[in-house]
Amino acid sequence: MSKSFKIAINMGGGDAPGLNAVLEAVVRSASNRNWEVYGIKNSYEGLLDTNEIIRMTPEKVWHISSLGGTILGTTNKGNPFKMPIANAAGEIELRDVSDRVVDNFRRLRLDCLIAVGGDGSLKIAYDLFKKGIPVIGVPKTIDNDLAATIITFGFDTAVTIATEAIDRLHSTAKSHDRVMVVEVMGRNAGWIALNSGISGSADVILIPEIPFDIDKVCDHIMEGELHGQRYAIVVVAEGAAPAGGKALNKGKGEAGRQDVLLGGVGEYVARQIAKKTAKDTRFLVLGHLQRGGSPTTFDRLLSLRFGAAALRLVEEKKFGTMVALDPPDIKAIPLEEVIGSIKRVSLEGDTIRTAREIGICFGD
Ligand code: F6P
């Protein structure tokens, strides 16, 4: 490998605590090999506008592992294969500008791209790999829904924040004999709701993997009343839906996004509970609080390990792969096997069994 090996790194999709730690590990490991690292701003947009590429040095990333967000910026709209561009009539069209990304990558004499992202961003990375760009993927998402890795960074922080919020809701719910419904993120997987709900002693947890019956939820709450439990905490994943129904959403969001914005089920569940039980009921949506702030120690360490492992894969020229946690090791998984397969909560898994055995209701 040449001494002047030049690595580009970008972050795509929603931010997740730990992104800066990946960057720190990549830059510091590269510097120790006398390689250069260039940070691409705002996902792939920086490769469409070459002013948006920053030479990263160890001084620039020292201890950024403790910072939330990403100093490189990220976007959910930056898919170079479907870039929103205004046509002559001022209408937004989705155009394939990926050739420009490839041209700029080559013109800048970059040798490899480390793409940090979730399912959508890793698919873009794989498509660029097929166009000839040497790519290494690093999995990121607070939703923990990537199949190829045991866990993604950002998830532990999101669960920790959600658990703390649920802990706090107990005292106010108890003081008012209320039902508190809290909606958490996770898209079409219930990991955040499940793990925070159990840890925060929720009475009911509703997840996308288990369609719920609102009457069963209400029966569980009223059964608690009979035994002197006059308040209840209900944790609802944003992707949860009643049996026979669909997850609620707020539409497509901004132009260029491929996904819909989920949300609204917390309010729906709260209204139904209030109507059917006549109990005082309130709801809250935790939203982006779950992605904000400093990563937990677990997420920092995992991110640093992923970043350093990505550099090892560059060294071994294992392009077209993604780092994945397979305890105690970090392995390389072909990107082809990673994309498009979502990891959802296993209904036979020990965590669900534990929840059921300690009396948590899933509304089924
Ligand atoms: O994928 C991460 C995530 O936070 C999801 O849990 C959530 O549905 C979505 O992103 C929110 O997207 P945005 O940040 O664009 O509102």
C-alpha cells in the first residue's frame, strides 16, 4: 500500500451518537499508517461539490468520540442515484448524478471510501462499489435494524435516553393516577421500545412485530387497577400498528427522501385508552432526543472499534464489505448480504420471553 494512501469518509442518513467516534478512530488509525483521510461533508453532497471535502488530521478529531451528531454533517436526501434537482419549470426531479460522484472521487485521486450509514446509505455505497469505487461500509443506526451485525452504534444511547425518560414518567404518572403513553423511534423494528420498555418497567410495550389489540391493552391496564396499580406506562414503537391496520405516518418528508416519516401512533393509543378506560391519559413523543447528545460508553467503544476495523479492511483490500460485530470479533460481511435485510425483534427471543414472564403486555 502506498504511503500516500488517500481515504475518503462520509456519513449518510440520520445521525446517531457514535459517528464522531468512528471518524476519530479512522483518522487516528490512518495517521499512524501515514495515510491521509478526507472528510466528505453532508453525505455524498460533498463529492458533488469538491469544496465540501476537508482534510482530517488527528488534531481535528481529538476526543470528538464524546460528541454527539457528526462534525461532517449528514443528510437523508443525498442519494446521488436519486438527487432532487429543480428542472427548468422549477419542479423537483430525481436525477442520477452518480457519475459525477465517481468522476470527482477519481479526479481527487482518492483510493477508498469509508461509508458510514444505515440500510439506505449502505445500499448507495454498494451501488457506488459496483461502479468501481473501492468501498468499506460501517453500520450505523439507532434503530438496530441491520441484519448483518449483532448491534449498531447509536442504539445503546437511544435505549438509555428512552429508559431514563420512562423512569421519570413513573413518578408523575403515579402522582396523578394517569396512563402515560410514550412513543419511541425505531422505524419498522421494535428494539428501542422493547429494550427501554423492559428496562423502565413499562406495563405495556407495543412493537411493529406484534400487531396489537387496543382492548387487550385496556384490559391489562384495568386489571392492574384491580390490584391497586392505579397508573400505567405504555411504550409504543413508532412503527407499531393495530392488528389489521398499518403504521401511522406523516408522509414522505422532504424531497429526495426515500422513506416516509413514521409517527402518530402514541397519540392514537392514548386517545383510545382514554376513551375505553376513562382514565386520565397523556402521551409524549420522545423523537430526536433519542439521537441527541453524547454517546454512551458502549456506543463510543463500538464506534471506535468499527472505525479501526474499517481501516484494517482497507489495508487488507477487502472492498465491498462492511464491518460487523460478531462478539468477540469484528468481521467483514459483503455489502451485498447486508442491504435490504432488516433485523426485527424475534418473537421467540429471550428478551420477549423475559418481558412476558414478568407480566408485560404486548397487546396480543
Ligand atoms: O433511522 C433513524 C430514525 O431516527 C428513525 O428511528 C426515525 O423514524 C427516523 O430516523 C427519523 O428521521 P428524521 O431524522 O429524518 O426525522
